Amino acid sequence: MMRSIFSAICLITLFSPGLHAQGLMFFVPDDKTGVEYEGTVELTTIRPDIAEGKETIVKAREMSIKSVGKEDAEFNGVVQPCRWIEIKIVTGTAGEAGIDPGPIGSRIYKVLVPESKIIAEPVDAAGVPNITLPIVRGFRRTGESSVQKLKSNALGIYPTVSQLINYPNQEVIANSESPQTKAANLSFNAKHLRGRIVMESNDTRSTNEGHFWVSQEVPFGLVRWEVVVTREKKESTAKRDQFRELETTRTTMSVKRILSAAESELVTE
């Protein structure tokens, strides 16, 4: 089923190790600004039943993150500045008319987020891990379905929005680089970071390794990211060295366009 439709939802849910994390937004930009990204998602599945031994499917992906309004709202008993943040993800087959996402290959979120909770550090000032994006309220739409109100008080970025997660131990590869992007005639001075997390149970192991470039020159911070998520499996009683690879997802995304007059696409009234 997954190979036939390869939707964003099916793909990213498959690799979820049960952890949500905020690894997509690093600072609060000016309101009515945003950024568009473009890239690919490549899924490789080990298949002993075919001659090649594996099958690889590549799909196009577009994403946008926008600040579409400011509002003071109560959060944790304190009225404070918040932002309406809109995130849109489209994954599918690329064509002359753009990406064809099929019936469920697109989703859009609109959430009211306390500005104090959009941070770059792995933990906040109180030492709380930066593993979710807290929200006052929010909405979502999948495909062409109706808009739904979010019941949770936090938006999980991984894996439904991005394969990036909050890496507790981030390694600085370079303090200044100009990564390749999809933005024509634009370059960005960015910090190159690397993170790696291994999540393991008795019979499964998931390894997430990401390279990402962060800059104040791009709204919310991300210039480019490359993430490889490898899923392995073994018998629960087998030794750890008997893990065998099942599937690997490679995601590469980079800035396509900076938005200076961002407007909301999701009608919530």
C-alpha cells in the first residue's frame, strides 16, 4: 500500500519511534514574513524478493513556514505575546504543473504559539527539553478534508512535519558556511550543525542523523537540512549485532524563496 501511494503521511509515520520533537524553528521573525522550501524525500526499502535487493522511491516535497499574525494570549497562567504560525507540507509526484500530492499528500497547520517557546537551544531557560512546540490553540487540514481543531496543547514536528528532531548533543561542523539552496541568486551565511540520535528497543532500532544550516538571514532560521533515518529490526532474543536494515529515508530540503508579505491560507472561521 505504501509503495503504491507513497504519501507524506504514510512515509513519515512509518519511521516514528514514538518521539515528538521541535527541530524546525529557531527564532521568531518579523510578522508577515516566512520562507518556502523545496526538496526531495527518498525511501529505500530492503526487498530480498526482487533481483536488485532493494527498492527506492523518490518524491518531491515543498514546505512553507509563515508568521501570519500576532496576538496576546494566556499560556501557563500568564498573558504573553504569541504568533500565529502556519506550516504547509506537500509531498507527491513532481510534474509540469507542480507537485501532485494525491488525496492525502498535503497538510497544513495553523497554530498560536507563545513567542517565548520558539527557541534554538535544546532546552529552555528552566531546563525543560525543547521537544514539542507548545500551542495555545490550533487547526489543521489534511488533503481536501475540512479544517479540524487541534485537541493537543502542543504540535509535534517529528515526524508528521519534518524528519528533523531536537538533537540534545549538537556538533558544530562550521560556524560560517554558505550552503547550496534552491533560492535563485541568493546566498546565506549559516552555521552548519550535526545531530544524531539512536532509539532502540528489544527488536527495533531507529537512527536519525541530521545536518542542518541555521541563519538569522532566513525567517525562523533554517536554510537547509539533510536527514537520514534508518530503521532496523531483529528478533527480540537476538544479540544487538544482529540488527538488519529494513528501510532508510533520506530527506533533503533547502530555501526556495523568502516571503516578505506572508498571508494565511487556512480559513478557520
